[in-house]
Amino acid sequence: MTKTCQWCEKQFTTMSKNQIYCSAECRTNSTKDKISQRYQTTKFKNRIGKERRCAGGCGILLSIYNDDTFCNNCLVNNKKVDKFIKDIKDYFDYEKK
């Protein structure tokens, strides 16, 4: 009997009527993916109803889907951004001369 693998979608001949993966590798990858999805779902569900605030000191509430402990504003190093902008301005001022 020919079936389509539920992981890689390749056609294969089954050894038994219950077989849904073409190889042990596809079965293992599928299992790892299911475990990972279950872990993510559980992690989000455990965060429901709990207040998570940014660890950067700004106190912004974080989403249950945000895996970081910092908000986007605190993740950015303002000194590096300011230096980068200054370097760009200096570059274009140099080109004008």
C-alpha cells in the first residue's frame, strides 16, 4: 500500500497499515516537533494571569508570547545607536567636503 509521509510528504510503501511515516528519521523529527509545540503552548498557558514586567527597569508589561525578560526599548543599547547615527552623519558630512 502506498501512502504519503505525514512529515516529509514523500510517497512510500507501507510495511503495515498503521504506518504514517516513511522512516524512523521522519518519525523522530515529527515527535520532536510535537514535543516542542507542546512545550511552547504550556509555557504560554502558564504565563496567563501572571504579570510579567520588563527587567530593564522601565516596568512595561510583557506579553505572554514574549520569551525575553526585557521589552524592545530596553534591549536596544541607546549609546551604540547614538554612536552609529553620529558615525553616519560624520560620514555624509565628510562626503560633502
